Amino acid sequence: MAQRLRQAQFDVVVLGGGASGVAAAAAAAKNGQKTLIVEAGAMLGGELLSGMSLDGVLNARGEYVVGGFSSELFDECRSMDGFIGPIHDYRLICYVCVDPEVMKIAVMRVLERHGVTAWVSSFAEDLVVGPDGRVSGLVVVNKSGRTVVNARHFLDCSGDGDIAVQAGAPFEMSDASGDLQPLSLMFRMSNVDTPHLLRFAQGNVASLAVGESDWIRGTRSDQELVDLLVAQGEPSLFFKSEGPFLGDAIRRGDLAPTALIMIQPTSKARREVCINATRVGGNVDGTNTAAVSATIGTLMEQVWRTASFLKRQLPGFEQAAFAGVAPRVGIRETRRIMGDYVLTRDDVVSGRKFPDSAVAKGAQHVDIHQSGTTQIRIPIANGGSYDIPFGCLLPRGLPNVMVAGRCLSATREGMGTARTMGPCMAMGQAIGTAAAMCIEQNLDNVRELAVDTLQHRLKQQGAVIDGVH
Ligand SMILES: Cc1cc2nc3c(=O)[nH]c(=O)nc-3n(C[C@H](O)[C@H](O)[C@H](O)COP(=O)(O)OP(=O)(O)OC[C@H]3O[C@@H](n4cnc5c(N)ncnc54)[C@H](O)[C@@H]3O)c2cc1C
């Protein structure tokens, strides 16, 4: 069906409505730019809506290392009784738990407050690139037809780096191992008896993962750590594959091989938790639609099998009800766009600071899920955070495209921590603000922007750049 190309004009276009994209769009619009966010799905928020905890927002010491956009979002959730707050896992990190149903509303409230235009059910299929390498338009297809969206800056928050790759930026996928992290589908169960569940946890310490960082463990025993975990009163537990509860279930054939059953609260009112337990490994390429689609049936069956298992075998779940699956299959790892700086394993694990170039932070351990029952988990030194330099968000050779989120410029290990939702939101806020400042100053290339002025603006608007471990 031949269709006329429509035209639209914005100052800033953001591709992708996940954690990084919604932050980028809100920041660009808050800083005065006419901003469009384009999302293939029917709703905005991406994995923010999955029910999982938001990791990398705080370090293991409990200090917030991400602020600004995320604080505004959490305030919205809190105003609708959808904020459960920070919980320590006494394993590796502190995370924030929210109600994903409330989060759907909170995301829209923040975007609309700042005047962002959103196009959902819209797929970006092509680019218009000038002879100087400057991107001038994004071709978007949706029910209304095909539209070239013209803008001065393009913010690639697609997770896969779709704009950056089409514009010619170099990228990596996997490493010498050829491995890619498995795909998973989150689900939720309500009417969980938390006190009963926590009593079971206290009596089954060997089944739980705790004290995996020296800073958290100190001189404490597993039992002492589980007692602290349970004292928080929240249904937040990590059953490890090496432990008897999960290990025996896999050996009996009750469950498909998995590294974890992670349980985290999503709603006090519904006595509801999110379960992270399913996986399809085998190095599925998350940019191959047929390959991803082929995992859905298997993951759905794993969801149902795990939910049934929990009702039968885990105290506290006897009266629990299946409460729904996440809006989409979760893809942990695809392309990493190579930028002016590449965040390394050493940078993140040592908690390195980049005072002259930091625009965001992360704090989650390096977290690389593998096929079967294994997972690489490497803590950040001293329960602290690491900095993400601006150069990680600048794809090589592109003057007016920036990236944020899981497609940042990093090694596989660097991305294995920076991919969590805290740093994704912080990176998004950084590039949205940077794009706005470039337009204010009439700069053609984002590299002309003085990073100290960007850092100053980010801090004025609540971002955390320094002052924490
Ligand atoms: C199974 C799983 C478990 C995880 N567990 C946690 C956890 O517990 N805590 C945590 O903090 N993080 C967790 N993560 C990591 C984290 O959720 C993601 O890495 C993060 O949300 C990525 O955000 P993003 O904005 O980079 O990309 P995404 O959330 O992937 O968003 C990208 C968006 O772009 C859209 N898009 C892509 N291409 C196009 C296109 N061409 N046209 C239009 N739209 C497009 C997609 O539809 C998508 O909505 C998990 C991830 C997965 C998959």
C-alpha cells in the first residue's frame, strides 16, 4: 500500500519509552524543548512496568546515587500509595520496589507535566542522514502511515541502539565467549502471607543468597544476615540454585533450570510480589524478532509451572493467586554502542569516579545471567557507586545522536551493571538535558558542550553526580 510520507517537526526526538527514554524525554522537555518520544509498545515505561525492583538507584550503603527524574517518578508513585521504598537484600544491593500498575500512571503524569508528546504503537524503521553524518529525520511507521520526524537531536533509548547503528556507529554484541544473557518473563502473585514466608526463610538460611559482598557481610553469619533481611518485614528473598530449596526442585524436575527464584514486593494492598525465575538461554539474539517470538510459549509455560510450584511448595504461597505476567518478554542484552569512552569492568567494580566527565552513576553489582543455573555476580567495592562518563553516551562519529540505557558504550561487564533501571534513568536525564543545552547554545555537535556546565545543570535538577560513596 503506497503511502505519502508525512512530515513532523520537533526539537528533540527520543526513540524508546523504557526507563532511559522516559527520563530523556522528560529532561529535554523540562529544559524547554519540543520533545517527541516514539515507542513500539502500547504503553510507556518499558521494564519499569514489569514489577521488578529498580536497582542501582541506591548503593549498598543505602545512599541514593540517582536522583532528579527518578525522585519525581517515585514521588508520583508515593502519592498513589504505589511506593514500597528501598529494601536491602543483605546480599549485594539496596533496591527500590514499586507497584507496577501505579507506575503506568506515574510515568504518564511526569511526561505530561513536562509537556512531552508521545507516540505509542509506533515503530522507527529508518533514518534520514545528511552527507555530513548528521541525522536529520527519523522515519516512523504507525497506524497513521509513515512519518519523517525532523529534529535537531536524536536520543537513542531503544535498548538495541537502533538509531546509532543505522547512522553508522560501531557496536559490539556479546564478547569472545559469544554468550548473550537469557530472556525472561516476570510474573506476579497476590495474597501472599508474608509473615509465614519470612518464618520459612529464617529456618532455611542455606537456601538463600546473602552476604555476597565483603562490605555487606562484614563478620556476620548467614543466619544473622537473613535475620536482618527478615526484620525489614517485606517479602524480599533470593532463593539460589546452589541452595536446597531451589536446587532440589530443579533436580526433581519440578522447575526448569534457573539461577534464582527472586521474590520482591509490588503491592502491600494486594499482598503481591513479583517473581523473577524463568529463562530461555541459548544465546537468543534479542534483535531477531522471530527468535524472540519463539521464546514466548516456553516462557509462559515456565511462568505457570513456577507459579504452581510456589503454591505447592513455598510456605506463605498456599492461598496465593496468580496475578499476571509482565507486559513483554524481557531482553537483557543486545548491542553495546561504542562511544567516546567505553565503561569497563575495572571502572565499575572498583567504584571509579570521573569528576571531570561524570553525568550519571550506577551501583548494582555486575550481574550477568547465564544459561542453566549459573549467574555471574561481582560486587562494587566498599558498597559504593561508580561514575558513568558523558563519553559513554556519545556514539563515535555521530554529531547529534546520543544513547542511554542498556545500549551504552561499555564492555559486557560494564553493561552488566549499568543496564539496571537506576543508571538507565540517570543516563536518560543526562542526554535529555545535554540535547536541550546544545539547542540553547546553538551547538551542532554535542561534543562542543562544556561538560562542567552539563554537570551543573544536572545537579540543579536533582541528579546525583558526586557526594556519595
Ligand atoms: C528479565 C530482566 C530482568 C531484569 N531485572 C532487573 C531488576 O530487577 N532491576 C533492574 O533495575 N533492572 C533489571 N533489568 C534490567 C533493566 O530492566 C533494563 O536493562 C532496562 O530497563 C533497560 O532500559 P532501556 O531504557 O535501556 O531499554 P528498554 O526498557 O528495553 O526500552 C527500550 C524501548 O524501546 C522500544 N524500541 C526499541 N526499538 C524500537 C524501534 N525501532 N521503534 C520504536 N520503539 C523501539 C522498545 O519497545 C522498548 O520499550 C532486567 C532486565 C530484564 C530483561
